[in-house]
Amino acid sequence: MQYVQQALFVLLSAAAIWLFTKKAGEIRRNILLGKDEDLSDNPSLRFKNLLLLALGQKKMFKNPLVALMHFVIYAGFIIINLEVLEIVLDGLLGKHRLFAPLLGPLYNWLINGFEFLAVGVIFVCVVFLCRRNIIKLKRFIHKDLNGWPRSDANYILLTEIILMSLFLTMNATDQVLQANGNEHYHQTGSFFFSNLLTPLFIGDSNSSLMAIERTCWWLHIAGIFAFLNYLPYSKHLHIMLAFPNAYYARLEVPGKMKNMPAVQNEVLYAMQPETAPTDAAPPARFGAKDIFDLSWKNLLDAYSCTECGRCTASCPANITGKLLSPRKIMMATRDRMEDVGRNINVNKHFVDDSKSLLHDYISIEELRACTTCNACVEACPVSISPLEIIAELRRSLIMEESNAPQEWNGTFSNIENNFAPWKFSPDDRDKWAEEMNR
């Protein structure tokens, strides 16, 4: 029987790892559909960003209470799952609490620490469920989250509660079996929180207790494997991608607009034709119309989005009732990547589907509402820049499609003809100074 359980565990582990690796490979491929960009400079500063923003969650602490609760879940996810190493080894080797004899009294301290974190995770998940479904904070009931995204957040919180409850129940039945002197359940010392649950199981037969303990053990590890494979389809993928996203964050001033050499050259060649090289090829495209025109960093941003809504909550355009939502910009970019990815999976390469990020996923009205104030970039806890995507899509609208409001066209025409936004001839521009000398 023991060998059957070990074989089942090996099959479960192999299937979970294979499925996760396959999906992770697809996500990596989708991100690399973007244009190449070198973000390898200043590694020491980048590593500092990784430690402060991803590991230390620096930006979250603008609201200390929420940050503390989020940190409990985060620490619980990272630290408690260290126990998964023992569970995996137990499953592979047919052992039970493999590390207990090796660590001695330290093992008891570790498991007690894990239990305190588990209880903290359960409490915070309940609070976060209440914030989303009872208190209904504005940024959690925004129309951006209608449908699957709102359910996704609830599913994750409920899964965390179930996994932590299984962990505590498993320990509680283990404690009773130890007290009963079952030879397979050797002494580990008392666990504080699971000990509080032991009265529920005192009086049950050893066979019943072992059935409950083993069921919790299997559901716990199966739940973790299921959670692992759910992550790539969920906003909670940021648990993993926040780290590379923080490392590859822009090091210049947030929101800084990048000039386009292709545009500068076009203007230069128009004004000074003699400077144009005879073999100069015209630019392929100005700005971005689809994900292929964006940087791979923009696409990594989209997959790293936590959908927390802090960007949208701080966006002045959204606050005043405009259609723009920076969160929706990132969600739409990720949706487009996923659709392109499915296209590639079916056809082995991308086949034109007559769609594009601009127009089909993100509307003109959304883009024009942006004031480029940089509030969304500043608010994001994981260094995402919706502004970069908005700016590139607007460049495509104006420079590729000549699609701009009439008020803008007047300004563009003045810049083209008078080299300034105002409708004054360059020869007359300094006349105000002449009047000062009279």
C-alpha cells in the first residue's frame, strides 16, 4: 500500500510540474513577442529595487494597516510553503515528518511558527473577503472587475483559507495520534494552535484519525499543486512575476517620455533634405498598434498586474468620470497576449486575426482621456507603467492613422508650419520685444 501511495504521489507531482512548466513557457513566449529592449544596466540598483519593491513591498506601506495584512498573507505563502519541501520528500520516500528527527527541538519551533502564520493568513483572508464582498471598497467593485476577475480574487482567498485549515487539522490529528502512542506518529512536541483543535478528535479510533490526517495531507499537497497551476491563469501570477518586474523596472524618472529617433529623423529630413541618407528605409511603424509593437517590458508589466486598482483609484481622468482606467489598460493588454498565444498554439505561428490591441481591446476614448500625469505609475506597488502603453498607442493613433480631435489638429498644423503651437509666423514672434524698446 505504501508503494502505491508513493507511485500516486510521483505521478501527481510530475503532472503538476509538467503542466506548470508548459504554461510558464507559453507566458515567456508571449512576453518575448514584444520588441527587444536592453534593461541590464546598473544591476546593483536593480537588485535593490527587487528587495525593496518585490520582497519588502515598499510601496504597500503607504497604508500601513493594509500593508501589514498583505504582508501576513505574503509571508504565509512564502514561509509556510517551506513545509511543502518536507511534504514532498515524505511523499517521495514514504516517510512521515522526515525533518523532525533531524532538527530536534527546532522542528517544534518551526511548526509552531508556521501555525501562527497559518492562523494569521486565515484571519487576513477573511478580512479581505469582507472588504471585497461586504464593505465593497470602490476599487474592488469597479466595472473593470466584472465577471471572472472579481471571482478570481475570491477563489484565491477561499483557497488560502482551505489550505491553512487543512494544515492545522492535519497537525491536530497528528497530535492526538502521538498522544495515543501510534508508532508511525513519533513525538514532535506540542503545536499551539492545532492543540486547541485536539478536543474535536479525542475519542476517535486510530484508524479514523489516520484517515483524517492522511486525507488532509493529500488534499493539502494536491491543493498546493492545483494552486501552482491556477496561478498562470490568475492575477495572482504577480506572486512570481513581481520579482523580475521590479528588477527590470525603469531607472529613470517614472513616466519619462522617450523620444522616437525615427520621428526625429523624419522631421530632420523634411527640414534638411540634404541630410537624409540615400539608402534610409522608412520607419516600419510609429508608436504601437498591437502587442508586437510594444516592448517586452510592457508585456511583462501586463502579466505582473495585481489588478489591485490603486492606479485607477488615483487616476484623475477616472475620478472625474472619464472612460480611462489604467488597470483596464493592463488587463486588456494581457487579454490580447493570451488571445495571440492561443492563436500561436493552434497554428504553430501567429495568423492574422484582423484584431489589434488598439481599437479592439482599448478604445480611442480611453486613450484620449489620459493626462499623462504619472499618477498611475506612482501608485503601482510593483512598478508597472500603464502610461507607456497609453503613450505608444496614442502615437500610433496620431502618426499612423492621423486620428486626433480637431482641436489637436490645429496645434499640429501650427507646429508644422510655424514651429510653435501658436498661429504666429516665426518672423513675427519677437515683435513683442521690439515694442518694449519704444
